Amino acid sequence: MTILNELHQDHINLNKMLAILRLKVKKLRAGNHPNFSLMADVIDYISNYADAYHHPREDGLYRHFHGRSSELDALLTNCEEAHQNMRVTCLELSETIDGILHDAVIPMDEFTDKLEVFLDEQDEHLNLEEGSLFPMIQGVATDQDWAQLITELPKSDDPLFGEKQAVQYTELYKELLVDMNE
């Protein structure tokens, strides 16, 4: 599997997490209270896996291809900045959900709006990478580039979608199984 294929698979997995959050937003908008603990797990997974493994891997890929064209460089810079912004947004959402779980009084409309902004931001970013950036990289990459990147950008085991699920994501994994069977 190539690095771009692996990153694409990560995006598919991240989209599954985003789909769970979208369902929770619908519940919130309908006046129901979703499983906030599960929402915390989703944000935790996105934050921990994406920020600790996925985005650094992408950023390494982007640094490697920097300087190939001004159009590509502009997209690369945009994505690296988006990774930094998404890290901040994840942290803010995580803190808000933690507050909710600890009985802090937080207006649900405000929280739901934050979630929707987060989801829109994630969708826009994934669409940019999948629709524009990855194809541009594929167009300029050589076999030598991929051989070098395989050694420079080792893959980490995914704590949710990998061979062994982390105990902290047991409830989230069960939710995914329910969603896949519906």
C-alpha cells in the first residue's frame, strides 16, 4: 500500500468518526442529549491519532514535495496551516465536552454550532487533500520519492482501526459496529 493510499484510508476512517459526530449534532438540534462520553471519545481519537500520527505524516510528505511548483506549494502551506488550526479546534471541543461531562453549564446551541464549524472545517480540509493536493503530489512524485518517503514516514498502528483496538476506544468501536450493521 502506498503512502497516499494509507493516508486516504485514514481519511475514510476519519470520515466515519465525523459521521458519528454528525448524528450527535442532529440529536442535539432535535433537543435530545446524545452520549457525550462517546463524543469525547471521537474527539479524543481525532485529536490523538490525527494530530500525533496522521498529520505529522502528511506534513512530512508535504515538506518533501515543497518546491516542486508554486501551485503545489500554496496548497501545501494551506494544509499545514489547517492542521495547526484543527489541533486548536479539537482541543477546544475536547475541553467543552469535558466541561459538559463534569456538569458545567454550557449552552447547547453554542456547543452544537462549534461542532458544526468543526465538521465543516474537517470536510473542507479532507476534500482539499483528496480532490486537489493528493492528485497533484501523485502527478509530480517519482518512484524514488516514494522509496525515500517509506523510510522517512513510518506508519503507526491505528488505535481504533488497526489490528488491535485500544481499550479507551472500546465503546467507540462498538458504536462503529452498530452503525455499520444498520
